[in-house]
Amino acid sequence: MKNAIKIFNRTLLFAGVLSISACTGWFDNVPPYEATEDILDGDNVKIGAFFPQLQRNVVSTHNNQFQLSQNLVGDIYSGYMAIPTNFNSNKNNATYFFQDNWLNMPFEKVYTQAIGAYMEIKRNTGGDENSHVYQWAQILKIASMHRFTDMWGPLPYIQVGSGSMTTPYDSQEAVYMKFFEELDKAVDVLYQFTVNNSGSKPMAEYDLVYGGDYTKWVKFANSLHLRLAMRLAYIKPDIAKLEAEKAVSHPGGLITSNDDNAGVKSVGANDVVNQLYTMWAQYQDIRMGASMLSILDGYDDPRLGKMFTQGNVNGKDGYFALRTGLNLDSNKDSRLGYSSPNIQSNTPILWMNAAEVAFLKAEGALRGWNMGVEARDAYQQGIALSFSEWGASGADTYMLDSDKMAADYVDPLVSSNNIGAVSKITIAWQDTDSKEKNLERIITQKWIAMFPNGQEAWTEFRRTGYPQLFPVKVNNSAGTVDTDIQVRRLPFARSEYTLNPDNITKAVELLGGPDTGGTRVWWDVENKSVN
């Protein structure tokens, strides 16, 4: 481990932001993994320790970094959660006021840490495209980087690691095309490795997700490929169809069982902590979101009590939620009785589950793509998989309910925050309904099933418009974000304007609009229709 840390004491030039040196903080709480003897670079420095680092930055496992790159971004914009805390006197992400230091953190810490670990793996493997070690790193890199391009739009990606002090941004379209190219190669190499080396797990001790099982990594990579293909359904439907069908037809398969769900697991006492637990239990800065309660309560959904804990407000037990974007007073004690996510410190940190994959296939089939399954069947499989994942009963009855809809939201403390239900979609599949209405069913159930992966839920809300979510009550964006359309992206890191001025100017040109939270990313088309 000491040797691994020494590597970072050399200067790394990447991402167009900063030179990173003496980054011992990057390895907080990382156990002293030892590599097998064949995983060595020219200096006999073992690279295994960089894999846990890369995995820890798909969804950050560091508290403040998680808070500013996930919890106060996708988790609240998805409608899953809301904040009881009046950060910066209510001028914060929740009210569409973007603070410079909050914007810098995801880029300067989470993004650069992931890229830094990846670059060391690439250097130590020589970037050998036929190396299973390098191609596993490629999959992990894409698992991390697609979250950031979906957050910002244009991204320094293709030329990262070229040695330049300032790396240019690529258009989001170029980044996505590169993702597909890299996933194709990575899957081919890992799949062939599994064919030639059945049962072999050469990187097991560095794998916090699948214990070194490349057959499961192939399934994840194919499933990720399908997710990314679906992102292009409106902007590039022909490419979306081609890439989706490629992913589904690959002999390595997709994630179809909850046993293959992807996410970082705790690997020892006090080791990997699910930072959502830190947010609600220790910081006490997050509670259940009003849109989540509206939909789960209206559906009488058995997963409600699995996903969230009951709260207590004014001596009354029950499920209570907060709207996002409120004018909160400075004393949050009264709001701490609202319901919390039922996430513990050792709960696996979800990247992707089998239910999401089923719903991706359902949408593809609805669009007329060859997904190997009918849309209705895949939709019902997704519901069943989600119920099973959460240990909830009654899936068969639930998925046939054609009456229940989202409920009105009632704030138990402040009645002026009340709002009528905005989602009117029912649960049961209806062959006679329009494709658009059945798409809303698919995405609404997918949104429930992806909890607590708020980043992906927010991305899917932006891509499809579903589920319909409550708007913020207070909008401090000075008109740059439409209250009804809601936030579409994060502005670029403010530090880029100082450290990488020429390239950030070009990045805004690639964005095609002002660098605000109201500008849509490339795949987020304004007029959407599945018909």
C-alpha cells in the first residue's frame, strides 16, 4: 500500500483541472490489498490497490464527496429525498442556487480521483487492449464517467491522460460514442477470458463488487451498454436501437437476477460505509422526498416500509416526507421526525440492479426493438424483481392493480407546502393504452425500483419526463432554471474558469447553451414522444 501511495506523489496531469500530487487522502480507509505476483509494473509497484479506489468513485464512498456529487444532486432532483437543512440560508442546490464550492467538489475530487486511479492502471498495464486487467478498468471507468457526463454534458474524456496541462472537453455525443466502442472491446476481452479460463478469478481480492467473477462483470458491462443505449432513444434512435440490441444479444448475457446486482459491498468492519447512512443518521441532512411518498403511498406500495423508516411528527408515527426547494428556518430539529431512507452503514452501494435491466428491456420492446421479450412481460418482471430485492410480498396482486394512483402530498407541519398529486398513472399494464402512457408506467416503476440510486433516477426523469415530480416551491436561480421544467444539469466547476479557461469556453460552446442548470444536455431533447 505504501508503494501505491508513492505513485500518487508523482504528478498526474489530466482532466484539465490540476496537477495531482501527494494524494494520500485518496486512500483514506482503503485496506492494504496485496496483488498477485503477475500484476506488476516496471518498478514492481503492484496495481491492485487502484481498483478499489476506482470502484469507490463510481458512487463516492467518502462522506462530503458523496454529499456534493450525489446526495445534494441526483438524490434530491430525482424526487427520492429532500433536505431538512437550510444550507446557506436556503441558497443551495435544492433551490437551484449553485454555490461555487459545491460545484467544484464533484469535479475536483470524485471525477479526478476516478480518472487518477484509472490512469495508473493504464500506465501499469501499458494500456494493453488485450489485457483483462486493463479492460476491467475500462468498464469501471465508464461506470463512473457516464454519471459525470450526464451531470454536466461535455466532459474531458477522450484525451485525458495525454500529458497536457489542460485537457479539452469532448461533446457528450463524442463521449457516448467512445463509451460504446470501449465497452465492445472490454466485453469481448473479458468474455473470452471467461471462456478460456473457466472459474478463474485473478483479481478477486481487489473486487468490491463481484469478488473477481468476470462472468458477472460481463453481464454488468452488457447491462451498462443497454442503459447507455437507451439514453440515446430520442436524440439518436437508430444508434440507440443498434447498441441496445447488441447488448441484449451478447452471449455473456445481462443482469437478470438480484444475485448479480452491481454495487460496492462492505468488505470488512468499518471499511466501506454507505454514505447515504451518514447523510441521514449522522449528518441528519436528508429525509424522504415528497414525490416518493406521493407515489408509494398512493399505490399502497409494500416497498414503502422497506425503503424508508417511519417517522414521528407531533407525537404521531407514520411516513412523512419533505418537498424539495423550501424556505426553511434555521432550526431543523422539528423536521428530523420525517421519514429517513432505510439504508444502513453496510448496505451495498447500488450501481445497477436486475429490475432496472428488465425495465430497460420493457422500454426497448415498447419502441419495437428486439429485446427477446414482450414489453408487458419485461415490465412485470421488473416489478417482481424489485419486490424480491426488497423482501416485499404481494407483487402479483400489486402489478394487476388498475385503480390506484399517486396521492396528494400533505406536510404535517406546514400546510402551505401541501400540493396535489401530479402523477396520474396507474400500475397495471394496459395493452389498449398509448405507447406514451405505457412508457410512463415503465419509467415510474423503474424509478421506484432504482431507489436509492438518485443520480440514475434524475437522469431518467430528464430523459423521459417521468415520473411526474413535484416542482420546487422556492426557486433561487434568478430565472436560469424553469420551475416547471426543473433542473437539467449542474453548471461546470467554477475552478475550470480559472484553471482551464480556453477549454471551458469551448465546452460551453459544445453545450449549446449557457452554463446554467436550465440548459439541457445533448440527449435531453425538448419534445419527447415514444409514439
